[in-house]
Amino acid sequence: MHASFFRLDDRPIIEEALRYLPGGVIATMGHNVPIPPNSILTRGEGAYLYNAEGDKFLDVILGSASLILGHCPPAVVEAVRSQMDQGTTFAAPSAPAIELAGMLVEACPCADKVRFTNAGTESVLLALRLVRVHTGREKILKFEGAYHGFADELLFHTNYGSPADWPDSGPPVADTPGIPKAMADLVVVAPYNHIDRTREIIEAHHSELAAIFVEPVMRGIASTPGFLEAVAELAAQYHIPLVFDEVITGFRLAYGGAQEYYGITPDLAVYGKGLGAGYCIGAVGGSEEIMSHLDPASPDGQRIYALGSFHGNPLSAAAAVANLRVLQEPGTCERLNDYGNRLRDGLAGLFEKYGLTAQMSGAGSLVEFFFMDEPVTDYRSSRRSNQRIKDLLGGQLPRHGVYGGGGRFTSSIYHGEDELTLMLDAVDASLRTLQEAGDLS
Ligand code: PMP
């Protein structure tokens, strides 16, 4: 049994972290919860992470859902090693980037052309500029609870914000200080999975809307059947580009992402972490018409400024090509989703065993649940779940060899029978401890 992610000898390194990094951490969210710098992990391999003492943890976070192939997949390591000797960045098209572009166009239903970035947030920024020049409009519709990266433009009413702070009408509220007030006038927020309200909002704003951004699975909340189709129909009716944020769903739900999984083709899609198997890369893919604004030969006024020193670098591209070669093998995404569905079923059984009423959520290998009676279809309903029990569960899991919080469990191709058993045993043992301590009531 593991007491925590780090050993006592790690204390000097934690003190160093506190000395040199604000709060000792590498990420800051909107909630006012200090995150102790306690995840000093030294190695990852396949489905597992190790601390300096050699304790092994099943990883169910996987680089915030980046590592569809798990840690250090041999094919990716090999591709990166051989590219490293050939040069890592040229700031010019390279053979791996061109090969990757071809694979993306083949994989992603909406993509006639692609442009590379370094990460999901950058892909979103590029997509925003593309849709604004394409439509000549400026406002963006996003959904309440959706996260599209940390840029000023869309950090409004995300899953890091609190609905108690949000007005029922008028401009939305930014989820962090530091966002210029004027930004709020460029964002319109609609409730996820509420098509009637979404229609009203689109009808009221369509002449100003440059795009509708949607996460096909919003954090852990799945889109209800028909919702994405109805949004796509409204977008088409009012000639508003529909942008799928496939930063997490891309190449995971299906090789062709949520577009293939749900059978809906947006105008544009943004990609990030799932593409790079742990290396920094993002991409925007879209219709010829929209992507033509990135062609240097496009007319003045229609051509947008968009470049990055590392965009299309051959190192990240080589990693992504190797990643996609594995993911495109028939049955890979189906196996990932099958694991997720079995985990969801197993968790549901355990929650029942401990008398916890839970709503199972997510889609395929993105597994989420909420402790509550009513179905969870949007961010506000998810906030009514019993977060205390989820947090307690998240606190127990590391003691039973699982690296992850109390929800949104992801998996990699290395998560198989042994890992499913380990995970369910860990949840069982965690809930038993909490029950014995009287914490489940
Ligand atoms: N969109 C979605 C749906 C995401 O989950 C994330 C990252 N959590 C982003 C965008 C931003 O990606 P990145 O962290 O690579 O900038």
C-alpha cells in the first residue's frame, strides 16, 4: 500500500519547488484550493507511474488525457529518437509535418487542410482568428462549463468558474482576474444539452456570431443524443462556423474523433494533446474555404497573420505520426472505449454496493460520474453532485496504487484486464475505508 506519491526524501525537492515556482506548482486553476506540490513522480511506463522509491501507481490521468498510448510508447520513443539526430525544428515545412498533415486530412472528416500549433490553447486562438476573418463577425458562442484553453477569449463560465457568480443575463463573467472587460462583450454562453435555450440564444445573436465552439463531450458530460446534430443544423442555417474542440476527443473516441463517433462534420476542429502522445503539438483542421485564409497567396484582407517558431516542428510531428499509426490500427479506439465502458459498469456496481446513488457519465474511454439522484446533462446540474464524497475517494485512491483524482478517469492502450481489476479493487478498498470511517453518509 502506498502512503502518498512522494517519499520523505523528496522533501528537499518540494522545498525547492516552493522556493522557485509560485506555490510550488506548475498549474493554477480558478478555484481557491491550494494544491500541495506532492506529485513528485520520476518515471512513467505504459499505464504506470513510479515515484523515486519505485512505488508503482496506475495512471488514470495520463497527462491530462494526453497519453492515449500511455507513457513512453516504444513506437513514439523510437520515432522521436531518430528525428532528434536529424534536427528538431526548422521553422519550415518538414517531411514528418507533411506526412502528418496528410494523415490528419485523411482521419478528420472536416479537414481539407490543416495548420499546426504547439498546444490546444494555441489551436483555439488560431481558430478564433480564422472564423472572425471568415465571417466578418466577432462574437463567439460557447457552452457553460466548457473549457477551451486558458486564453482570454474563452475563459468565461468554464468548469473552473462558479455558477453562483454568473448573471442570468447580460455579458458573461471571466473566470480569472486579468481578462480585459471588453472581452466579455465578445462571448455568448449557452447551457450545454439545452437545445431550446441554445436556439433562442443563436436566434438572438446569429448576425454577430463568428462561431459556435463546442466540446463534443464537455469535460465529463456527454452530449445527449440529438444535441450536437441540432447545434450543427442551427449553425448551418445561420451560416455560423461550427468548431469542434477535439483536444481530448480527437483520435480517442474514434480515430476520426468525435466527428466520426457522432457522425457530425463541423466546419473546423481544434486538436492538441491527444495528437502528440506526450509531445507539444496542436492542429487546426477545416474546410478548404476557411483554411484558405492561412494561404499566403490569399488576397489582402482575407489572409491572417499566424505563425509560431515551433509550428510544424519535425520532432513533435514525428511523435504524432507514430502515435496516429498505432491509433489507426483497426480496433484500437474500440478497445479503449470498451475498457471505459467496462470501468463505468464496474464503478456503477461498486457505488451501488456502498449505497451511493451515482449518475454515470462521459463517453467511451472518458469515464465520469456524479453522486446525485438526477441525471447530469449540463454544468449546473453537475455542480449539485456530492463533491465531498468524490474528493474523499480521490484522496483514498493513491493509497491503493492509483494516480488520479476522484473522477474523469481516462485510459490508454496499456489499460487491460489487470488494470481494470486493479482500478476496481482500489475503488472498492477506498470506499470500504470511507464507509468504515462513517464518511459515506
Ligand atoms: N480544449 C480542451 C477541450 C481541453 O481539454 C484543453 C486542455 N485541458 C484545451 C483546450 C487546452 O489545451 P492545452 O492545455 O494543450 O493548451
